[in-house]
Amino acid sequence: MSNTIFQLMSELKHEQVVVCNDPHSNLKAIIAIHDTTLGPALGGTRMWNYKSDDDAMIDALRLSRGMTYKAAISGLNLGGGKAVIIGDPSLKSEALWRRYGRFVNSLNGKYITAEDVNTSARDMEFIHLETKHVTGIPEYMGGSGDPSPFTAYGVFVGIKASAFKQWGNDNLSGKKVLVQGVGHVGQYLVGHLVEVGAKVYITDINETRIKETTEKYKVEYVSPEKMYDMDIDIYAPCALGAVINNDSIPKLKCAVIAGAANNQLEIEETHGRELIKRGIIYAPDFLINAGGLINVAAEAGGAYNREKVTNDVEKIYNRLLEVFKVSEKDNIITQEAAMRIAQKRIDDIAVVKSRM
């Protein structure tokens, strides 16, 4: 592993990184635990065909840091962690998940896993056979099931708050919204937007998802090559990260960016500042996509109540307005404002725990 990985671990202040390998089940996994000041690290496991082991490690490190801030700003007593499994999602098996579950179990509750990209409630069921440190398990097993609806609802609430900041009201009727990526979260988000009268466009590379979404919601498909030609009000990235970059920013024709994807800003300060110059409101991803975490955190804590979870997800609206206020007051990008608010809570609780 390259020196840059260890440098990144030091810069991001990770507590622990575990590399899991099991040739029999073809398991190659990385579990990154960023910070457990507020509680055990909770974060999903994603499976992806990474180009290199270094790419997988960088993804795990960046995502786990985001989970720390996501939990902190959401008022949860949880730390930040994330896991990635390197491989083709179509080849996952019961043996792989159960072996992975044993690795999770070996951490004795310091890390709690859940669903993420290319993983499902069924996969969590296999993991649950080997460890209790998993959430987002199927409802018939006493879990809360797929967290995607709550993630999507949180993004929808965040879009409304962003609209209020940009236009003085949060009415989305007639607003042109481009949803990039219509997986589980993206499809649920499209449903919310259509319901309130937004003019929705979608883009994706998966033909099945495109067909499902356009048929179900009667929305218009735009090819990825033409998405930047669209003159829209709101851009909602709901696929992978780093889509706000040197290449894309000059092409953007929108007033708000608010989506479910993690790590949307390729270079946080540089690209966040460039959006401000262009008058584009950016909703920090780790705040508005926290609905799924809020849901699985409630499941992990016991006494799960869906109505309470929904109410807690709706608090994203006011938290985001607070972020916008801090951003303007301190002349910092919204991502930095959200991180400061989250870090202050972590630091305050660290002091509380250090005293008798």
C-alpha cells in the first residue's frame, strides 16, 4: 500500500483500519473506523469493482470520515465508519457475506454495518447470521428493512430547504430538477419530486433503472452526455461522488445542488468556493443524505418507531438552514460550515467524557 494512503489516514485522523481477506469466499474488504467519540462507528458496506486497492482504501477513508460528521450533525450518539468490498457485485454469495460478518463481529461492536451501494437487506440477513453488529436487516427479522426511502426523504427535505434559501420559498412546483442516478434512493426521490409538481429529468447508465423510472413516474430521460446541456433549477447527484469538479462546474446550469451522493465535491474548498462564486447553493451531502443513517441508528438503538424516524429526518430542513447561516456569517463554504458544526459537537462531548 502506498505511502499516500498512510498520509491520508493521518490527515483524516482515523482511529483504525481493518483489512479483511478470505480467498475461499473471494472476500477482499476494508473496514475504516474514523472516530468513535460519540459512540460506535455505524456505516454501510458497499461492494464495487475498484480499479485498484488504493482506490478502495481512499473511498473507505473518505466515506468513513463523512459518516462521523453525518452522525454528529444529525444529533446521533454514533461514530463514523464505512466498509468497502472489492469485487463484482454480481458474484456476491452467502459465504462471502457470512465470512465478512465474522470479521465485523471480531471488532466487538466498535463497528456496526448496514446497507450501501450494491448491498441489500438480504445481504444484511446473511451478515446477521454471524454478528449482531448489523442493522438494516429485513422487517420480518425485526429490523427496519431498506433505509433508502428515508435517505431519499431526507434529500427531498434538503432540496426544499435549499430552494427556500435560493428563492425565498420552498415550493418546488414547476421547478426543473435533474436526478443523476435512479437506484433505490434516486427513484424514491423522483417520486417525492413528482408528487409536488416538479418537472423531473433523470440520467443513468443502467437501462433497467431508466425504464423502470420513466414508466413509473412519466419523467424524461436525458443521456449522461447531454445532461450538462440542460438549463435546470436543481441538480441532484444520486450516484457516485466527485461529480462537482473542474470539468463539470463550468458546464453547470443550475441554481441549487442537492443530492444523495457522498463526497460530491472532488476538492472540497476549491470546488465549494467556485460554486459560491457562481451563485449556486450547495447542500452538504453528508447532512442531507443522513436520513438512512437516522433510520438504521433508530433500529440499532432498539424500540424502533417509524413515525419518530420520519420526524427526525425532517429536522434536516432546519439544520441545513443553520449551515447556510454559518456559511454566510463566517464566509466559508457550506461543506466547511456543516463540518464545523459537527466537529464542535464531537469536541464538546469529548470534553464531557473526559471529566469525572
